[in-house]
Amino acid sequence: MLLKTLREEVLEANLEIVRRGLVLYTFGNASGYDRASGLVVIKPSGVPFDRLSASDMVVTNLDSQVVEGDLRPSSDLVTHVLLYRSFDGLGGIVHTHSTAATAWAQAGREIPCFGTTHADYFHGPVPVTAPLTDEEIAGDYELNTGQAIVRRFESLDPHSHPGVLVRSHGPFVWGRTPAEAAMHAVLVEEIARMAARTVALNPQIQPIRRSLHDRHFLRKHGPQATYGQG
Amino acid sequence: MLLKTLREEVLEANLEIVRRGLVLYTFGNASGYDRASGLVVIKPSGVPFDRLSASDMVVTNLDSQVVEGDLRPSSDLVTHVLLYRSFDGLGGIVHTHSTAATAWAQAGREIPCFGTTHADYFHGPVPVTAPLTDEEIAGDYELNTGQAIVRRFESLDPHSHPGVLVRSHGPFVWGRTPAEAAMHAVLVEEIARMAARTVALNPQIQPIRRSLHDRHFLRKHGPQATYGQG
Amino acid sequence: MLLKTLREEVLEANLEIVRRGLVLYTFGNASGYDRASGLVVIKPSGVPFDRLSASDMVVTNLDSQVVEGDLRPSSDLVTHVLLYRSFDGLGGIVHTHSTAATAWAQAGREIPCFGTTHADYFHGPVPVTAPLTDEEIAGDYELNTGQAIVRRFESLDPHSHPGVLVRSHGPFVWGRTPAEAAMHAVLVEEIARMAARTVALNPQIQPIRRSLHDRHFLRKHGPQATYGQG
Amino acid sequence: MLLKTLREEVLEANLEIVRRGLVLYTFGNASGYDRASGLVVIKPSGVPFDRLSASDMVVTNLDSQVVEGDLRPSSDLVTHVLLYRSFDGLGGIVHTHSTAATAWAQAGREIPCFGTTHADYFHGPVPVTAPLTDEEIAGDYELNTGQAIVRRFESLDPHSHPGVLVRSHGPFVWGRTPAEAAMHAVLVEEIARMAARTVALNPQIQPIRRSLHDRHFLRKHGPQATYGQG
């Protein structure tokens, strides 16, 4: 992939999460990863979204060293890089503080699968990470945030659970491309919104049965997929 | 009715549910039915709403066979067709995952009639279907979804209850035309929103009395209707 | 006042409640009253707001008889007229089914005064009417709705309480002009929204003390008013 | 600083809080302070925001006397002035009745720090003032409101807590400039929104641990700040 194309895709994903109302000020960032070259493209730190251009995007390697670009990368770069290193097949990552998903992260609750909207995209709950220890917080915080995510996925497939709630913080969401990561971030916010309203109406509600969950997830993913114009 | 007109009406209903905020990405579809020809027009599967044109609409017969169109029809087609077959007088059906109505569907609760906004359009609660069995889910899922709706209406009139919540899924709503179905989908979302706020303020609230419900519903429907410029 | 001016003011109030998000489809109407001529101007029944012009407004007398206009007046006309007859000094009335205020009406709860936003406009709770009897509902329903409002105000001053929640229905709100009535309708919706969030955060919260309520209400109303450029 | 520049900055802060949805009608005001000249610039009282120009801004001294301008200053001027006098380093103050923050103020609850969005801006809860006594309300109300804020900050640093909820009223928020004060007002509203959703999902949730709170606050503030392009 041409780096120029990836810069544009990452810019577009950053703009998409703003247009969809997931981002207040600079609370959010999208990145993209080109497996062939081993390069990551990410939003610069603290730059207002309405002034971003493709040339502002920062290019780094998998050691988080800047390869191209005059601006400092997002402070969450180290977390992004660890996820690209740890999870095969990721081409884009989005981090936001979107309101409804962040409320679940702050409440320290995973989002159970209450319906088919959720089941179409996550093959289980939207997971939440364990709290960091004081040592992890005082140490290499962004790296340790990434490691808390990786630990949470020890027995989970990142392709059937394309995102996570970092406890007391907010969602990290991914996909095969920056555009898919942005779409998944929008869906996590909507799933969070619906689930909060669901538990308010029925605090005893249980997750949907496995057969229904499988039916929906597998309709859109894997070799049996029947959805769309494919 | 000319098929060309129906295509345009179905396109317009699909666009209306997007404009009204009921649809995220491709989570929704509208169809129309022409009784004279026995043909159904429906949105294609997985095509973004902002690229839809009238010529993208798929035309099928009541056996769900495509009669015209190059695209695959919405995967919910079989559900739509069963409703057109089972309920007399339907000219349009809309399915969405709109946030507030889906929360009631996910909570597994019918929406009681708490006020006159609801009473103007539904002559009773907004019903919810029974859960599907594992066999129904593993089998012809979309057909069985339709049959769960039809079973729920065994003792209900689909014209005095122009919609239903499919449990753990979302609303299916209908009308005499695609435009009326879209309007009813918007109303079901608003009724769901108001009712959730009502039970939050008063968890013991009871449905309105029958006389008030009748007064409002019959003011807008049936031979005694007095509302509007008719 | 010229009737032409009042028509335009009533049109503008009808458009304002749409722009402010208080109205879905045709669920709302604004009227104005000219004391000198004894004439009422009101929105026609069931006409979409985006097609309204000043010349569509219907002019009636205080017996609810149409004096000018080709369209049928809003079915709520009789309620409006009774309020103009019963409460001195009203120049405009707005009725909506706005979401948050209607939720309180549906819950059958008056809105207690929890803060200064409320206190600036209502010198007490936003009252709620008693339920209508089956006889009142089966009889002259719109008139009986108006009479339920008038009974609720037997010991309340309509100028210090410029609106009411009709139980199981929605708010009727008024002012010295159609524009003020529309502004009060917007405020009632915001007061309802804030109050619902307040009781969710603190179910035991009590209304503000009388001294604070008086301080705010009397700052904006009556001979001691100090607010604005007066 | 040129007074002309400050007028424009204050106008812009007033417009920003409207664009961000924090203000209904005239429920809000922004001011700025020029330490060198000892002058305050504030929005005029009761003037609609869509008609404001820089020349409408009112200039006063720290005795709340108008120095320039034909309009009456906002009735909250005395509160603003007391804060400029009491807290070193303030260059802008914003007062609103924004919905979610006002709900916490009306509920009489401070907003605990449940996550990193909050921790990035407040080094502790968003505090709430004690109720005013009847005597304080009947006396110099706006001054006493300011004094309740100052008392609340006896053991708090206004630079690590750039805002407060005035009980039963709404937020006062500040910054080094009018623009920063407006940004903090937007953040307080979002923090309030997230926190309300958080306690709804988990009523027993505790504030985040001190180490995480410090890590985030100190990343953006003080000599160790690493965020942005600085």
C-alpha cells in the first residue's frame, strides 16, 4: 500500500469519528497499519480535528519511532503499536471517549449482548480490561494500557471481538482498515447506548441465547456469510 | 400502480427513516407491496443508504424470487413477504434497529400505552414477539421471525397495531403505503422514548384507561374519524 | 392589533416550536388571541408544518366558530378558547407532545422546582391536571380537557404558572403573546429534561427553598424585576 | 491586552457556548478579565446571543461599575467580579445552565471522578457549593453566590478545579482566557453527562484511584506535561 493512501485513510477515519459525534475536542485518535512496510500512521497529539490534513499524519515504525512528520504523534501511539504487534490482521485502530461506551468503561462493566445489533459485530460481550495497578500507572502507562488489553484477549479472538473498553477510560476499537475501525467505533457507541437503555427497562435481562448470537455473527462473518452483495 | 412509482415510494421511505435518525449504516430497510401485480419492492442488502437510487430497488414476487434488479434483496425480505401474505391491506413495511424501540425489544417488554401520542396510533400496547427456539433460529430464520410476528397477531388486528417489536432484535412496522410505514416507524421510536422516560419517573404507572385510549385512536381511525382536513 | 399581524405571529410560533424540536409531525399547535376584536388565530388541523403559511391560519371567535379561513381549525381549538375565556391576559397558547414534558404528564407527576431555571419562569411546580372521568372523555373531550386545566388553576395564578401538564397527554403552555407562549413551551421541555435527570441522580431531592424560588421568580416578574435591559 | 481584543474574545466565548448547545435563550454568560488594566468585559443582560456584537460587551471595573458600554451588564456580573478578585490567574469565566451539569447542581451532588476524561481537567471531583441561607438569598444574592463559591474553595485550588456547581442553580467555570473557560464549560457538561450514565449503570461505583487521577491530570498540567505539540 502506498503510504500516501494510508495517510488519507487515517485522516478520513479521524474525520469520520468526529462527524459521527464520538469526539469532543481532541479526545480521540485513529491510526492505520501497513503490514508490508511495518509502518503505522497516526493522528498528531492535541491538534484540533478541523485543522488536520493528510500531511499532518505522523508515520512511525513498530518501535514507536517517528519516521516521517514534523508533529509529535498522539500520546496513545504506544498503545496502538502494541495492538498491531499483538493482534494479527489489524489494519486500523480507533480510540475515543464516546459518551455511552465510556460510561460502561467508567462503570467497570462489560456490555452483555442483548440483541442482534450487537451480535452482528461482536461474538460475545464487549469486554472490559482489568484495572491497572499503581505501578503500571506510574510506569509506562500507555504501554501498560496496551498490555491490559492484550491480557484481556488471552482467551478471546480480536477478530470476533473488534474492540474493548479500557476501564475508567474509554473504548479502543479496531478493524482490517482504518475505515472499518471507525465504523466499529460508531457501532460500539450505539451498542452501549442501546444496552444502557435495555438494563434501565429490565435490570434482570439476560444476554441473548447462543444460537441467536451465532446466527447473526456468522451471517456477517466467516465462510458462511450471506449478508450484502458479496 | 406503476412499478416505477412503487420503486420511488420505497426509495423515499428508505431515505425518510435515515433522515429521521432511525438507521445507522445499513441497519434498516423499507419495502412496498402492489396488491394488483403481487409484486414486492425492497431495498437491496447491505448497500449504503446514501448511494441508493430507485433503480437499485429489488422487485420480487410473493415467493421471494427476484423479478427485476441486479442486486441481492435485503436479507429480511422473507420476513416482509410473509407479512404481506398474512396481513390484508399492507402496502409498506419498515424494519429498523432504532435506539429506543430496540431497547424495549432487547428488554423483552411490550410498550404499554401511557398517553395519547401512543393512543393516536396503536389501539393497545406495542406488542413484542415470543423468543424463537434454537430450532427456529437454526432453520429458516427470517421466515421464522415472520411467523413469530404472525403468531403474536393471532388475536390482534394489524391495522390497529401497525407494528411489533421482534424480541432481542428491533421493530417491524407497517402501513397502507411505504410512506405510512415510515411514519409509523418514527412514531414507534418516539413512543418508545417517551415510555422509557415515563417508567423511569413512575415505575408503578399503569396504562391509560380504555375510554381515553378509544377516544384518541378512534378520532384518527375508522368511520368516526374527525382529525385533519378530511 | 391587525389580524394580519396576529396571523404572522401565530405562524411564527408554530414554526418556532418545530425548529426547537418540540413537534413531531403534526403533534402541536400554537394560537394567538386579540382581546380587542375577541378573535382567535390558530393552526389548521393536521396540516404539515413545512407547508404552513400565514394565510392557512384559521380565525375563529370565542364560540369556536370559524370567521376566516378555508381549513378546519386544530381539533384542540376548544381547549385553547376555554383558556382564553378563563384566564385574563393570555395572548398566546402552545400545545405540544414534547418528549420530556410529556413523560412527566404520562407519569402523572407535577414537576417540582429543583432549581433556578425553573424558578425564573414558574412560581411553583409545573402542575398536572387530574384524570378525566369516562364521562368527560366520552363527552365534549376537548372542552373537558380545558375545564380540567381551569379546575387545576382554581387556586393558582396562570401568570405565575404559565403552563400545565395535561395528564396522560402533554403540555399546554401560554404567554402574553404567541412568541412568549412558544418560549415558555421550550422552557417547560428543558425544565422537564433537567428535573428527570435530577431525580435520577437523587430520588430524595426536595424542591428548592421558598426564598430562593421567590428571589428568582420576582427578579424577572412583577414591579421589582431587575433582569434585562428594561 | 487591548480592550478591543478582550471584547472580541468575550464575544467569541459567548458564541461558543451557544454553538456547543450549553445555552438556551439567555441562560448563560461569559466574561474576560484583563489583569493589567483591572477591567472586566461581560455579556450584557438579557440580550439574545444571535444579536450580540463585540461592541455590545460591557466593560466594568472590579467594583462592578460600568466603564464603557450602553447596555446593562449581566446580572451575574457581581459573581464574576468576586471570582476574579478572589482567585489569582483567572482570565475568563463562563456561567451556564447546561442540562447535565445543572442536573447534578440541582441534585446537590458533586461529580466524582469516574474516569480519565474528568481526570484530564479536574484534579478531584467537580465541587458543589453549600446552600445559601434565607438571609444570603434575600440580601446581595449574586455577591453571596460568589462568596459561597469562594468558601467552597477554601481548601481547593481553583487551577486544579476549574469550575464549580452552584447548588440548585448551575455551573460556573473558568480558565486563563475566555476561550479556555468556554472549553472547560463544555467539558464539565460532558463529564456530567458521562457520570450520570455511569452511576445509572453502577450505583456503587467508586472514584478512580489516586494514581490514575494524578497520571492524567499531571500529563496535561504543570511542569511534567507531555501532551500536545508543546
